[in-house]
Amino acid sequence: FDRRDSALVLAHILFAFFALLLGGVAGVLQGLVRGGMITLPYGIGYYQLLTAHGILMALVFTTYFIIGFLYSGVAKTLGGHLLPVPRALGWLGYGLMTTGTVIATILILLNKATVLYTFYAPMKASPWFYVALVFIVVGSWMSCFGIFINYRYWKKTHNGKLSPLFAFMAVVTMLMWFIATLGVAIEVLFMLIPWSFGWVETVNVTLSRTLFWYFGHPLVYFWLLPAYICWYVVIPKVIGGKMFSDALARLAFILLLLFSIPVGFHHQLMEPGISSVWKYVQVVLTFMVVVPSLMTAFSLFATFELHGRSIGAKGLFGWLKKLPWRDVRFFAPFMGMLVFIPAGAGGLINASHQMNMVVHNTLWVTGHFHLTVATSVALTFFGVTYWLIPAITGRVLTPRMHKLGIVQTIIWLVGMFFMSGAMHTVGLFGSPRRTAYTTYQDHPDAILWMPYHVVMAIGGTVLFIGVVMMIMNVVMLLRAPKGETEYPVAEVRDTAERTPAIFERWGIWVGAIVVLILIAYSIPVMELLNNPGTGAKGIVTW
Ligand code: HAS
């Protein structure tokens, strides 16, 4: 690795883990408060900690990690190093994002931005919080442009040859991010900033939520796609096998790009002001976005089974025994995959309108996203860290590190089993999400929820131990013995079909997304703009 590229990647990864640590502290504290096990000193509020937890973990940890990881893969697969302009844009993006993150975190800690990680109206933060968000979003765009430029240059200088799969996937991920963040940029610039500075008196609440979820849903796939990059590109190499199909992987990514964006209404199924026709359209599209994940599951099973059989596995499940269970680069992401099966099933429940009525705004939803992003994605990112840090810093991943990594993964799984399990269960009993400790004047239902809240807090404490262990592992990786560690990128199976060139005809795909977005959003947004009854005066109407 070029030292200049290593520095850029490492800066992103280390900032990500710093955010994870701070977010973890906030997370465990809010869990203990909610479970009624502690009260906070100095007037620190539950919602303040919940905001810090959500923003630092779901937004900051992920975005920094993803940009660092993608930059590393682009450098590795597109010629061995980054071009000067993309590298400079990477640093510019890092500087802007870090400025924004520091300002936003200080405001949250000062209790001036207690608006939760979704930050839509009618909750209002200090205007400077929204300005900080602008820094973060614009900074991330710099990194998008860096990756696009590097990719375009490669295509130009390679006669339009099919690009390496990692680079292709990095472009899809950043394209999705770019198109998605346009929605939140409009919300922040034209609604939240003027409203919070007092330049306008009112804000259209439903429109602000709609613009947020236009961004907020693809956001979850922006977290997922880099994990899929690891599952498709890295894991086959780590297990000593080959990728099942390059074409299938690209098709899955293109489908995710197309269908991740026009589906935000599935977060607003219970909201007035949006007609059921448009909710229905977006639910149909939501079920479309499940297809590429099912394709991914198929492809992974095929990779594991084909490899197992090629080295002598017998019987229906003999291939399971051939997997490298003691290799943390495999173990942590594999556990992420395994958890994604129930996690994805929960998503299908959420997306089904009638069942959404049961689970919406309950702790079930919190349980769902702790399995998806906080387990499937987080464990995959941890798994990547174990080889990425040594690979870019010229160190070796020792057998001891493998062991510590596996223990860390198991602790995470145990903590999450209790925390997310309790959340899912008590959510079905009606316990609301995002609510500080209360017994609702000793209402019998609320009393029934309490033991589950305590289990959540205990699971959260185990997870906090997992966070601390992960930070210690990162420190150990930075001090590992000097040497070489492979950056694992798999080859495709020899008998796999050829990849059609159409996957890299970006004009077609961007055109198709624009059409889908216009179909899914133009009429409902016009209705929201014309309908003063949907919270135009900043009144919550549900
Ligand atoms: Fe979700 C709410 C629907 C996936 C994250 N979701 C959320 C929120 C977050 C989130 C953060 O329709 C809360 C937002 C908030 O604060 O309000 N979600 C879905 C659906 C999917 C889905 C249909 N979600 C995700 C992913 C996330 C994520 C991924 C983060 C990374 N979600 C919803 C809905 C809501 C929602 C509603 C709103 C609820 C409400 O009312 O508020 C699908 O994409 C899931 C498809 C996945 C699968 C699984 C495929 C399995 C694979 C693994 C294979 C395993 C192998 C190993 C090979 C179909 C690929 C096997 C080995 C063996 C030995 C067996």
C-alpha cells in the first residue's frame, strides 16, 4: 500500500472506532436509564444520550468506516494506489466531515441538539447543528467524487474494460449515497435551517419526514452494501475458494441501487397526509429490494458449498465443516450473515402494512435495526478491520488476534441475543421505542414490560464490553508485529458466465432511478406541498 493511501484510510477507520467508543458509552448509559437501573447526574437527559448514541454509531461510525474501506479497495483494485485528485478529495472530505461531526457532537453534549438521529421536524435543534450536518454531507460528497473520478480514469485508460468488482461496487455504494443525500440536503437547507434560525415561522412536518426517509432508507443500504462487498469479494478468498458469479453480484448491486431509494414511505406507513395508494406503490418496491438480498444469500450458499465440495465435503451440509471457523476474517462476517437471516425476516414483517401497525414505533423496530446494522453490518466491519489495519500498516494478524477477535464476536452475539431478543418480544407487547423510564403510573402493561427492559440493559452492558474489547483489538492491531498481511480479493469461478457490459452503462441506471423516484415521489410530494393540514404549522398531527 502507498503510504499516502494508508494514511487516508487509517484516518477514517480510527475516527470510526473513536465514534464507536463514544457512542457505546452513550448507548449503555441510555439503556441503563431506560431499564430504571440508574439515574443520570448533572441533568443529563435520556434523549440527549439516545441522540449521541444514534448519531455516533449509526451515522458517524458507519460513514467513516465505509469511506475508509471503499477508498482502500479502490486503491487496491484500480492500479494499486489512488490518483492524486481523489486522494486530495478524500482528505478534503475527511476535514469537512470531521469539522461537522465535532460541532454536532458538542451541541448534542450541550443538550442543544436533542433531536434523535433522525433529526426531522417538529423537534428543533440549534441551527448550528444543521449547519454541522451540511459539513458532514458535503464532506461525504467529496469522497464520492474522489471515488467516481478514480473509477472513470481507470475505465478511460483501460479501453472501457470491465472494471474490477470491488471498484464497481464502491461506485454503486457512493452513487446511492449521493442520490439519497440530495433529499436530506434539501430538507436541511430549505426547511430546517431557515426554521431553526427563525427566518420562517413554520415548517411542513410531514414533508420534512418524507425528505428524511427518502434519504433514511437508502441510508440503511449504504450501510449494508459495503458488508455485501466483503461477503461477495473478500469472504470467498478468505475461505480459499472463488466467487460464485461476478454477473450475479453486479446485478444484485444494480437492483439495490434502483430499489433502495423509492421506498421511504415504508417508514411512514402509519402517517396521515400520504395517501394509501402511494404507500402501496412504495411497499411493492420495498418487496422488490428484498430480491437482491435473496440473490446474495443464494450466491453465498453456492460459494460455500462449491468450495466445500471441491475440497472433499460430503453430504448435504458437509461443506459447513470445511469453513475456516478459527479465522476471525471469516468468523465475524459469517456470524453477521447468519444473523441477517432473522434480521431480514423482521424487515419483511415491518414492510407488511398490517403487521407494521403492530410493530411501528415499538421496541420491535429497535430490535430489528440492532440485528441488521448493529450486528450483520457491524460484525462484518469488525471482520474487515482485522485484516484491513494490518494490510495497510504493514503488520501481521497473529493467531492470538484471531482468538481475541473470535471471543469479541461471541460476546457481541451473546449481548445482542439478549438485547435484541428482549426488544423484539417486548415490542410485540406494545412497549414504545424512544421512551425514557416510566411505569405510566404503574399501569399493568408497563409493569409487564419492565423485566424485558432490564434484560435489554444487561444485553447492552455485555455489548458495551464488546465495544471496549473491539477498541482494545484495534489498538493491538496497530501495534502488531511488522510484516505482510494479504488484502483478500477473490477471483471468479472459472465456469461462471461472462458479465454483460450493460452493468457499467451508468446512464441507463441513473436514468432508471430518476424515473422510479419520480413515479414514487412526485405526486405525494405535490400533495404534501398543497396540503396545509399535514403539519404545515409545525404541529404534530398524529
Ligand atoms: Fe429495515 C426500519 C424493512 C433491511 C435498518 N430498518 C429500519 C430501521 C433501521 C433499519 C435502522 O418496511 C429503523 C429506522 C428508524 O429509526 O425508524 N428493512 C426492511 C426490509 C429489509 C430491511 C424489507 N433494515 C434493513 C437493513 C438495515 C435496516 C439491511 C440496516 C443495515 N425496516 C423495514 C421497515 C422499517 C424498517 C418497513 C420501518 C419500520 C417502522 O414501522 O418504523 C430487507 O432489505 C431485508 C432483506 C434481507 C433478507 C435476508 C437475506 C439473508 C442473507 C444472509 C445469508 C446467510 C448466509 C449464511 C449465506 C431477505 C443475505 C448462512 C449459513 C448457514 C449455516 C445457515
